[in-house]
Amino acid sequence: MHLTDPARTASVDMQREVVSRVIRRLIPFAFICYVVAYIDRVNVGFAASALQKDLGLNDAQFGYGAGLFFVGYFVFEIPSNLILERVGARRWIARILIGWGIVSMAMMFVWDVWSFYAARVLLGIAEAGFFPGIILYLTYWIPAADRARAGALFMMAAPVAIIIGAPISNRLLALQGVLGLHGWQWLFLIEGLPAVLLGFVALRALTDYPSEARWLTDSERECLIRIMDAEKQRRAAVGHTSISRSLRSGRVWLLCGVYFLNTIVTYGIFLWLPKMLTEAAGGRQSFGLSVMTTLPFAAALVAMFLVGRHSDRTGERKYHVAACAITASAGLVLAVLFRSNLWLMVLSFTLSQIGQRSVQGVFWAIPPIFLGGTAAAACIGLINAIGNLGGAVGPSIMGALRQATGSYSQGLLVLATVLVIETAIVVSLRLPKRDGVANS
């Protein structure tokens, strides 16, 4: 028995090194693309005040228009993932990047409420498939035991987008009048361009499958193929690999509900937080305020990594998600209680974002536990598509309640309640205690 221990240790060490190398190769590029995606998705929140003034939008119209992004996103989500499964990630991700970059730049031409609505729908159509496509793509390369950490590293792009997007967007808005353009027109033009450039980079940076990875040695490539093939066989034995069977799974639809509720809160906060803090500061726009806006997301970065790593080490998923959701809810309640004190309000949103953002990496490690093959492509797309409809609901709730009451408090309390409901659903899920181990 002792004679086999060194071989087993060598095998484990090889697996660890291969997975680390894959993460170092794939995650940085995916991360940069998602930063750009998130900036293009939420920069309308930074432009809110100027855009509302120039287009004549009230709070309800702005909130509704901001959320319409997710209607177009919903329609094309599942078809996009099925196409990616068929043609490969390299070409399809490149197509998505170039398409959404062009549409994001074209946002500079909106002139009234209806053109604003149409542009947001088109942006959603153009970007549809990027996020679930990357999630699906990572299931080809990264074993289940490492996915929460890898997912967290990828999804840390969202708070980073806010951290760098706030000061950059404010600088671009300050170009008001340059060459006869509004500041928000410069914002959409300049922030949309990187996506187009990254689309061409994707054609060289991405490799469709491990068997094509010439940047791995022969032994590393064989090791990775063996690991991922073994996982496919386990999923085929205990999970779902056909689309029809997967769509009848109660767990899939519960996950759709969990992500829908989580996304209501994510975008209800993201697309209104800059405006909320500006008004709490007496309406003063300043570089210092934009930096303050980034603090909740900077703290969320650290939390996402730590929570994802702990979830991988323990192999536990659902209670990590539940704990994060209830933490986010508590932060929103505190934001209402401390609404008259700007710094305490920022600290409350910081607690909320620590919980809210940490949900992401762990949540997306759950579907591949029991989904594989084409079923994974379709169902990951379905979960993200239905879930992201919450992105249309959250901003609209905040805008409508702000318009009706003159305050953000009621909207924040509604979002806090949504997170409590999310927590209850997550706890009810029957999932393995550890990836691939007995049910709980």
C-alpha cells in the first residue's frame, strides 16, 4: 500500500498544477471581458442624472428603461448557449463581444424615451449568452471541486467594474460639450469600444476544448482530459444529460427562482446606488463621491474570494449561498435605518454587497453538480435567462417606489424582503453536501 502512495500523491499534485494552469490561462481574459460587459451594462446608472435631464425621463421611465436590457437578454440566452455548444466558445464569444460593443457605442444616438427603451433592449440581445457561455465554457475545463473559487475569480469582475467604472464614467461625463457631444454620449462611445477590440482578441486567446490546448504539455493535457471525462461519466450516472429530463427537474426551476430573486436585488442596487449616494451627499458630484461609491464593491472583492475558497474546501454550496443572501438583506435594512448619515449608509451597502456578490461564485458551482452535456448548456442558459429577468424588475421597483414616495427606503425594504425569500428557497434545495456525495 505504501508503494502506491507516492504515485497517488504525484497524480494529485499533477491535477492541482494542471487546474491552476488552466485558471491562470482562462480566467484573466474572461475576467477582463466581464469587467467590460458590466461597465457597458450598468454605465447607464452613472449617466442617470444627465440622461434623465437631456431625454426628459422621470425616475419611473429611467428605471423601466434600464431594466429593459434584460428582456432582450432573456430571449436570446438559451439559443446562444446551444450555439456555443455546437460551434465552440472561441468564435461565439468573439461574436458576442463585437456585437454588444457596437450596440453599446450606438447608445450615444438615443434622443427620447422610446429610443432609450429600444437601445436597452438591443443591448440585451447583443450581450445575451456571454455570461452563461463563460459559465458553460468553464465546465469544460475546471473540475467541480474548484469551480466556486474559479467562478468567484471570474465574477469578481462585477464589483471591479463598479470600482473602475465610477471614476472613469464621471471623467467621461465631464467631457460635456466637447465636439458638441453630451458627456453621456462620450461615455457610451468610449466605454463600448473595448468590447469590440476584445472580440478580436478572443479569436486568439480562447481554446475550445482541452484536447486542443497546445499551451499544455502532452501529460498535462491527458491529465485534464481524464479528469473531465471522469466527471462527465459521474454526471451521466447520477444527473441529467438530456434537455427534456433536465427541464422537468424541480431543482433546475428552483435555481431559476433563486437567481431571479438575487438578480432583482443586484440590479435594483447597481443601477440606483450612484444616484442614491449622490442625493444623500446633497446632490454634489465629485471624484471623492465616486470613490466612496466603490467602497462596497472593493470589500465585496475580498469576500467573494474567501467565500468561494471556503465553499470549495468544505464542498458545501447551499448554506454558503443562504448565509450570503441573509447578510445582504441585513445590509439593506441598515441602509434604510442610517439613510441620514452618508458614511453609515455606505458601510451598510458595503455589508450588503459583501453578501450579495459572494452569492455568485458559489451559486454557479451548483448546476454542474447534476447537469452535463447539452442539458448543461440549455439549463445554465435557462437559469441565467429567467434569473436575469429580475434585472428588469429590480430597477423598475426602485424607480416606481421612488417616483411614488419620494424616497428610496420602501424600495430597499422590498429588496431586503426578496433576499429573505431567496434564503428560504435555497435552504429548501436538496443538493449534495459535497460535490458528488450523498444528498441532504
